[in-house]
Amino acid sequence: MHLFDTHLHLSPEDDAVAVFSAARAVGVEEFLLAGTALSDASTVSALAGSEPGVYAAIGVHPHEAAAFAMEELPQFRTLLSRPGVVAVGEIGLDYHYDFSPREAQRQVFALFLELAVELRLPVVIHCREAFEDCYALVQRHLPGETPFVLHSFTGTPEECRLWQELGAYISVNGMVTFTKADNIRAFLPVVQPERLLLETDSPYLAPVPYRGRPNCPAYLPAVAQRVAQELGLELSALAELTTGNAHRFFALA
């Protein structure tokens, strides 16, 4: 089995080598580290390529949008050109917490969508309780040839259909295992097989049976097992499908 964790975060205290080693021991072979601001972009980009199968995305999380300054943009451009940095993200809108004013979120999101188009990089999108604005901005700023993924997707089946009409990939994490997360399992049959990705979003959202612990890439098989069960697939077939999708999305040979 060969799985690809397409979205995770490392804490400063994490031993990255140990995290990756533990994951590989259970079949998780590749990793996409997601940046959230300039403050972690250097660390994330340095880890990309530090060992085989480790990649990074760099961007400004909606929670950090208010703190973003245009003077940072040249540094983001430089970091996005580093080897192993394969996407812009995570970027988007979060209207649940509203840690940044919504207008600031929209402005920064649009800016980084345009940057992704300019640099010809795929986009990792965070969209929480902001479907209409997020959809409109993607329609406006992303041409059809720019790949993008809705990470940690929690939308409705109809929203899933609409996103895929724009060409979206859909990424599923440990929430699919939660007892009360019927909304997650409801959209799974709508996801086109060639657009399905898996992630942990660690250290958040640890799947059953690891609830209450910090999440980690080594827990991805629990996510994969439940998704395979819901879709009526063998685990090995789901692993092959989603890893191939990730390679195509991130343009990895």
C-alpha cells in the first residue's frame, strides 16, 4: 500500500524525520506540508525535498489574512520557486471563526489565486462556511487549467457537484470516521473517482480510533479504510487511486 497525505501541518516541537518514518512504516509514503503564513513558510519550504516524497504548499491561511502585508509578497514568490514547493496554499475563506475580517480574507485569497495562475501552480483551498464567496472568487480568478483542491471538504453533495463543475479536487480526512459526521459521508458518492484525495490535516481531526490524540500522518490508513468502506473499494485500490490523483494534481512524475 502506498498512500499520500496531501495536507498536514507540523508543530515546531515535532521531529519531522520521526513523523515521516512512523508514517512510512504503515504505508504512508508521501506528504504535503501546508503553510499558513510567512512565519512558517521558510520552515515548510526547507522541509520540502529534505527527503524523498516530502513536498510543500505555501500561502496565507484565512486566519492570518489580516496580518498579511504586501511587502511580504516578494518573499512568497521566492519561496514558491524552491524545489519541492509544489502548490500555493493553504489559502481561502473561513467565516466560522472570522479571525480575520472577511474583506481582508477575500482580498488575500484573490491575490494568492492570481499568484498561483502566474506561477502555474495548483491551489490548496480552505473553505469553511463561505461557499458562495469562495466559489465566486475561484470562478473569477482561476482559469480552468489551474488545478485546485478543497481541502478538508465539509460541503453538501450539491456544493461538491458545483465545485467539480469548476474542476475541483475534493480532499477527505479523519472527519469521515466520526460517528456524527453523516454530512461527510453524504457527499462521498458524488466525488468523481479521479478527483478524490486523502489527507490528515494533522495535528487536527484525528480519526477514530485515535480521537483525543494529536493527529499524525501515520493515522491516514484509518481514513483510507473508512473511505474505501463507504465507496465499496478494496483498500489497495483506493490507495492506488488517490495516490495517482495526488501525483496528477501536484504534477509529480
